[in-house]
Amino acid sequence: MAASSPSRSRRRAAPAARIMTTMTTAIIGAVFAGGASRRLGSDKATALVEGRTLLERAVTLLDGFFPRVVVSAGASTAISTAHEVVRDRRPDHGPLAGLEAVLEAASGAPVFVLACDLPLIDERVVRRIVQTAGGDVLAGDPRAWIASGAERVQPLCGVYAADCLGAVRHNLEIARLSMRGLLDRLEVALVDVGDLSSEVLLNVNRPEDLARAREAVGER
């Protein structure tokens, strides 16, 4: 098989790079700052991995892709960030209320959602989800592209099209507050990221989860 010349390889790569750039500039990044953190025993957003808070890690990751990144927080949650904070309009309605608020703040743009308590999500995961969504995320349908792997689905890592807002509001009105319940109302594409790492979807809920995250990144 003849090897491609560097110039031909660059020409092939350029369209994919342009598509990725177009998509990331059209999407708003939203970091969810976490809930009550009762099982962890302290504020998730301020827990440290590799010397950075979980909130800082997530915001920095999305900043590398999207021109606008906001932080979703409860109506009365204390939050320390230089980024725009979008507050829930419906107190005590969980992350579904956060999704409603960020979709409203996005003013018709799709939103890439990332919970701060998923510290092992990295650039490869974000890139794969955005590339999988492609131009369909702008097509005007209530669709979502959600990270999955090892028989797990993580609704707080993925892209939600702007038209998901109607389904979000409906579920809030009928008090069906789980994110899984929302996915039942949407056209969902599960994006398998489990091959990237066995721990990539690790959710920090308890002290032992935090210890696993630190171990996974080589922190001692």
C-alpha cells in the first residue's frame, strides 16, 4: 500500500478539523457544580484531584473546546468561580432544573453538559461526543448524545440539543425529576467511551470514589 504524502494527509484531515471547530463554536459548555454532597461529606466542587478542584478541572476541560462556558448551580449554592454562574429557577429540583436553566441561558444553542464530579472525563471523551453529534445537534430536534460505557449511561456528560428544553420543562412540571426519565422522552444516541478507560465514567459520590479518582490519575 502506497503511503500518503504529508500534504495529502493534511488535506484529508482539514475538513474534519473544520467540522469540529464549527461544532464547538456553536455549542455552549455547562459545568454542573454538584448537589448536596452528603455522601462525600464535603462540597464536591472543592474536592481536590491533582491539586485542582473538581470544578476547576471540569471548567478548564470545557474551556478548551467551547467559547462560552457557564457553571450551573442551585439557587442558593455558594460557588467560587470567575465564570458566569447560571442559577436554577426551581429550587430543590436537582440537575434537571439546572439543565432547564442552562438551555434557557444558551438562547437556542445546544449545550454540552459535564458534572464536576466526573473527574476522569478528558479531551478524548468530549471530542468523541461532539464528533458523533456532528451537524445533527443543530437540526432542531429534541436529541441528546450521552456518554456510556461498561453498561453505564451518564446523562451528565453529553450534548443536549436546544429543542430538548420542552421535554425538560414537561418533566419538571409533572415532577419526574430524574435525568434518566428525561432521556426516555428524547431521541438519545449513546456514545461509547468505555474503551478509553475502565474508570472514565467514575462518579465521585463517596470518599472512596475520590480516592479511586486520585489513584487513577497516578496521585499518591
